[in-house]
Amino acid sequence: MATSPSGTADPRADSVPAARVATTSAASPSPFPPIAEYAFLSDCHTGALIAPDGAVDWLCVPRFDSPSIFGSLLDRQAGSFRFGPFDINVPTARHYEPGTNVLVTTWKTPTGWVVVRDALTMGPTRGPDNVTPHTRPPADDDAEHVLVRVAECLSGRVEMEMVCEPVFGYGDIPASWTMADGSGGHAADATGGDVTVRLRTDLLIGVEGGRIRGRHVLTPGDRAYCALSWSEGLEAPADADDAETQVVATTTYWRRWLDRARIPDHRYREAIQRSALTTKGLTYMPTGATVAALTTGLPETPGGERNWDYRYSWMRDSTFTLQALHYLNLDWEADEFMQFVADLEANDDGSMQIMYGIDGRRDLTESTLDHLSGYRGARPVRIGNGAYDQRQNDVFGAVLDAILLHSRRSQRLPRRLWPVVHAQAECATAVWRQPDQGIWEARGDPQHYVSSKLMCWVALDRATKLAALRGDAQAGAAWQATADEIHADVLEHGLTDAGVLRQHYDTDALDASTLLAPLFSFLPGTDPRAHASVMAIADDLTENGFVLRYRTDETDDGLSGKEGTFLICSFWLVSGLSAVGEHQRAQDLFERLLRIGSPLGLYAEEFDVDTGYHLGNFPQAFSHLALIEAAARIILTERLRELT
């Protein structure tokens, strides 16, 4: 899960003016587009964000966690790649080709109409991928490592402009351009550091400092294209027909992939489909890992310091990822993710880190990019995530619940996963009595967080069931005894006088993470304590009906500034309300959450109820995974009602 601050303090954090943090609005005038107005492209190796004006403002190559070559998302001077009508910045419409991650933008100019299609292209696997090598068996289709953009004039005359200005190394290394030999002025290579990309287009282009620029007038039926390649050999479409063919093939890829998913015929169908496509788009195909979000540095507090790098794979996400994938009948993807988990290197005590790199690396040392202005002035911009070595006792439950979910389908526990099960169960047994930093990775003193205790219970409860699958009754009995002990301890120390689950043992403050109690069956939905806890959060930990993680004035998280409501917590509340029988209230909240999605159906991490703006890294996998679960619970309730 990536709804958390990282662990390494920034030396300039204390210099952030408190008044600025308190008064900055997410809706203040700014040259930066609102977060929710960006479109997301993916080839399952990396992703791009495209602003409404047609500029690629975020792209890291060759993979999600590489340095950006277009970073205008975090500094307006850090590189972008625009392809659109000259002197027109506001499109008429934008949408995805249905069932795909291919973007279609329609423009009305004073003299005509034009449509632009953008895709990070996918095609048949041709052999080993030497750009981003695979540790998983290759699929039939894979990334071509090319961004393709095709324009077609619908009527009138439209002057198209292309401006490509990469700045490598997160906006620190200007591009050095060289015209490609034999291209006739239609291709050029940009180099920065040890990275080279090739721009190919049917526009005549020229170098202007660190950028390439081209312009061309289109008439009805005319097409133009441009493509940026970082593939082996820097291969790119040779002409507009070739470019169109690649975009069509990418459309076909996404639709075939979605055809394998089990999407119910329901009014929530489109929201589930978009969330499924987004989750798949945030999957790193070479290893099966899922990044928490595409971006780094997008602020949780406008103008503030809560700016983290989410381009890594959180173990906490694992169970929610498996729940969503199995619900959608995407068992192949679920297996890929579990094999990634099985490959990970544990700590010396056998425990899993809370997060890993998408290649499985353990060291995610954090640093700051002080040359970047930050999104709307939110600094510092961080890369890496210092929380990777924090103690968070809930991780054991997340891993073991995911393994149980995966194993129940076949009623077989893969041999290579039993050592993981045993190690996580023993670690949970050893540490459940100890305080930790909690699910939100707070920077304050360790506490006895209720959600950490209940997830240790999940670890031992799931380990008991997995031991039964393996036929190890002795281990199962020992783990069940510990699970019972944890359960009793939480009910003794983790409830307020009103029977509400508290944030930690030394406070009566609320915490949205306790919504996990009914969702993981720590308490059945019929238990009055589950109902009281869910309703307390619904009534007392919300702003305009949307859920906060906790109240920052009641929680020592080591950071300044207020934060927005957390979308994952709001979707958890939908699931929690449904679990305790508050079905109408669950549906009402879910409908509200659907209405605040971005124009393209995407969700960031947070929602600012005062302005209606999205905050935090984008798009956020956890928000979309929680949407799928919430929708599934509502649909199941409706279907059961139809049978009575």
C-alpha cells in the first residue's frame, strides 16, 4: 500500500513555512494542471501522464522507477513532449478507446477538427527483452518501448505542432540532439547521460536548443505521426500507416486482455473495467510486481512536505491485489504477482520488508531532488523511500492472506511458498506484542497500533489454514493458539468504553485502518463492536462524508500540515458499511466516490473536499483496488437480494 510517508527526514523539512502549508489551496492559480486532469498510458514496463494540452509531462524510461525524461509534472522546466494543434491548448474531448489504455483526444480549432491517438505500444513478443529483462516467462505480447502519437484531420485545415524537449535525469541533464543519418530530416536522437531516445516523425523537424520542433498543416483525411523510441536499436514506426498499425495492435492487446476478466453486467461495469485496466497498467510485466502509483512527489498536502515516491511494490498491497485479480478471474496475473513475492529476499529474521523495488531490490535509499520546484511548489521532491526498513507488523498478515487467497483456488500450496509462510508466521508470533510505526508509517514514536495487532492475527489465522493445506497439524495448532491470544489482547486493550476500535492502545483516537477488522473477518459483520467501529469512522472521521486516515492533530506522525481525505479509506468504508449491514449507506457513499473520479475515471491517493481536487500520487493502485472490492461487495449484496 502506498498511503504513507517515507522514513528518511528531509533536512529542509523544518524550513517549509507553516503559513504557506496552512493557506495553500489545491485550487490556487497555477501553471500546473490539476492532478486529476492527466491521462495515464502504460505498456506494463513504464507509464506516461499526458496533460490536457497534449503534452507528455511525465515519462520515465525504460521502466517505472527510472529517472524521468519528461518531468514537467514536477517542474515546468523539466521536459515535455507536446503534439497537438498550434496555439490551441484546450481540447474538445478526451476519452480512452473503450476497453483500453489508448488515449483519444479531439480538438476543435478555428479552422478545423483533428483527433490524436496516443499509446505506449504493445506487440507480439519477438524474443528476449534486453531493455527491461524478464524474470517471469514471457507472454505472447510485450512492450515495444515506443510512445506513438497519430493525428488525423477530420475537417477543415489544422496546423499541427510537435515540440519534444526531453530533460534527462529528473530534469537535470539537457538533451543533446543529433539528426539521424539517412532520415531525410525526419528523425533525431536525444542523449542525456547514458540514455538515448529516438524521435521519428513524418513532419520535417529542426533542432532549437535542447528541443526538436516541427509543424505541418493537415487537411481532411491527412494523417501525421511522431514516435519516441527507447527500444533496442531505437526502432520506431517508419510512416503514419505503420504508426496507426501499432496503435491498433495496442488497442487489440488491451481488449483481448480485458476479455479474460470477469466483469459483471452491472451499472458499475465501466468503473470496474477502468480500475482493472489501471491496475494492469501499473504492473511491471518483467517481474509481476505492481507499483503503488506511477509518480513520485505529488503532494498529499497542497504546497507541503508530504511528497513521497510510490514507484515501488508494497507488500501491504499484495492481499488487495490478489483479491481484485481473483475476483476478476485474472488468475495469470495473480500467479505472476505471487511468484514475484516468492522470489523476494527476506530480512535476516525471515520477515519481508514492507516494500521492494519492482525488480525485487531491497535498498530504496531516499534522497531529494532539490533542483526541482515541485508540483505547485510542493517540496522537497523525493526519490527512493526511506520507509523501506521501518518496522510495520501488519506486513506479515498481508503476505499470508495473499498466499491463502492464491492457494485456495487450487487447494495446493506451492512448495516454494511454504518457507515464506513459515517465516512470516514465526515473525508475527515473535513481534506482535511489540509497538511499531503502524500501517501509515508514522514518523512519531512506535505505538501498539490496533491495525498492526489485527493483521498479526490475520497472519497467524491464515498460516493455520495454510498449514492445514500442507498437512502440518502441529504448526497449525501452535499458530492458532497465538492467533487466539492476539484476538483476546486486541479486544481487551484495543476498544474504547463505547466498544469502538481505537487507533492504538494509549488513545481513544480513531483510525481508518481499523476498518480492516470486518474486512479480514477479525470481527464478523454481525458483531456490535464491528458495527460501532465502522459507524464511528463514518460519523466522526470524515469530511463531507469522505474518510481521513486519522486526524493529524490527534496523531504524532512527525509531519506538519493537514492532509486530504484518503480515497482508499473511503472505499474501505463502503466495504465496511456493506459488511456490517448498512447497505444503503454503503451504496450512497460508493455513488459519491464514482462521481469524484477524474474525467477519465482515474483516482489519485487523496481527495480535497474543500476544492474537489485530487491530491497525492497518480494514478493510485490502491484506490482502484479498493474500488473493485467495494463494487464487488455491493454487487454481491444486490444479487443475493434478488434471490430472496
